[in-house]
Amino acid sequence: MRETVAVTGCGRTDTGVHALNQVANFRTATALPLRNLHLGVNSLLRRVRPKWALGHGELIVVYGMLSVASACCGLDQVQTMVEVVAHPFWGATPENKWDDLFLNVMPTWLTVTDNAALEAYFDSGLPMFSTPYWKPWVESAPTMHSCTAL
């Protein structure tokens, strides 16, 4: 990495406050492969606390977990999943005949079919949880997002 980066840190230095949970972050245009990050942390652990260093199999498991977690929690996936699974019910009209074409075979456990909840989400202009129609979304959210891991 031959790039100048600005590091932003956050912490407290009040009297009697210990330096726990200190955080720092930076932005870079350089790609940081995920495997390099956990391999770097592991090599540091080998020097500082050898008993804490991970073995080859453990590193593979950590890499797999980080890969799946980053795919499931990616911003683009979370932003679009609600629209993708709910829009067919919201956009169905007598003219497009979606009811006859495919809505009857779409699993209702995967999406929200409550018209009031759909209207509150798509047309109210309010945040989803500020309306009284948030419960159907919360009930279907685990199913929606578990599908991203498949």
C-alpha cells in the first residue's frame, strides 16, 4: 500500500476511565484482501501471545465465517432484499395479472402480503418502524435474510 490515509480514532481520556473499547478506522482505495487481514492478525498473535494464534484449520474456518458474514450483511443485499420480495405483491394489478401468473405460487412466509404494511412501506414516505405496520416486516425479516446465505 503506497497511499496516504487518514486514521480516525475514538476514545476517552477522562480520569479513571480505562482504555477499553478504543476504535480506529480509515478509508482506502486499495483493496485489502480479507485473508491478509486475518493472517496479519494471526502473525501478530504468534509474536505477542503464541497460545492465542490460530492453526491452519481454524484460519480456514475464520475465513469462511468472515466471507459468509460479509456477503450476508453487505449493504446492497440488505437494501434491495425488501423490495425484491415485497414488490410483486405491491405491484400486482388486474392489468398485469401477477395474481394469476405467479403470486399464487410465491411462498407467503418469504414476504409481506399485508396491504396496509406494503402501503406504509412503499407510499407513506415515513421510516418503516414509525408506522403501526412494522410487525409483518419483522416477522418475515429472518426468512428473507436467511435466504441470502444460501
